[in-house]
Amino acid sequence: MNDPEALARETCLRMLATSPRTRAQLADALRRKNVPDDVAENVLVRFDDVGLIDDEAFAQAWVQSRHRGRGLAKRALAAELRHRGVAEETVNEAVESLDPAQEEQTARALVARKLPSTAGLDPTKRMRRLVGMLARKGYSPALAYRITKEALTNEGAPPETFPDPPPPD
């Protein structure tokens, strides 16, 4: 294709047809296709103007989808959005839309789902595995510890067998 603007439009439309993308993701794709920066910027501005690119909507949808589907917490969601080139202010707004009570409820559900697979292990090892699972999903150490300790205590594990809690966030 000799027309860089047509290449840029086609590339962006093809990418947007499969899933929503951030402006930064589209800009990176255009750079890889060697589209001149000024042409890429013009196409991206036009796509922005007509509403085909909306980083705010992308971030909101991403947060809700990944929290519901994978159980990710604010910290992990923010990292994923930053990795996709979403502006820091937009990242902060999107993750703050996640209700802390909803986040805690999701953490409890994750622990409840994982708990049976740790049955038979000593309480310290169970605690470590469950807290580690929540930490990998972006939950704070204090929240992960508290929820895991509650779940194990409710199951009958003696609280004195647990390691000391992490320092508060």
C-alpha cells in the first residue's frame, strides 16, 4: 500500500474490529508498520474525534471485565492499564470506580474457591498459598491476610498456628 494514511486507517480499523484498543496500542501498531508520525497522529486524532478511540471507556470496561472475570484487584488492574498505554489520570479514575466492598467480596470468593484444593496441608502452608494467590491478583497484603485468616479460622484452623500478619498498608 503506497498511501500511508490509507494504511494507517486500515490498520486501526482492523485492530478495532477485533477488540477495543487504547490510543497507545494503535500508535505502537502504526509505528511498527512504519507509518510516518504526522500521518499516524492525524489518523488517531480523527478516530478520537469520531469516537472510535476512547481510552476512558476502554479503561472502565477493562476494570469491570477483568475484575469480574479474573478477580483482579485495583493494583493489578492499574498495572495492566498502564502497560496498555492508558494515561495515569484515566487509570486512577477507572480503578477508583471499583467499589472496595466489591473488591473484598471478590477476594473472599477467590479464597473460598481455592480453599478446598489446600485441604490436608498444614495451616501455615495453606495461609501462604492463599495469601500468595491474592497477592498475585493485586490484593494488598493486609487484606489478603485478613480474608485468608478468616476463611481458615471459619474452617476450624486454630488462629495461633498462623504466621504474623503483614504490616498495615
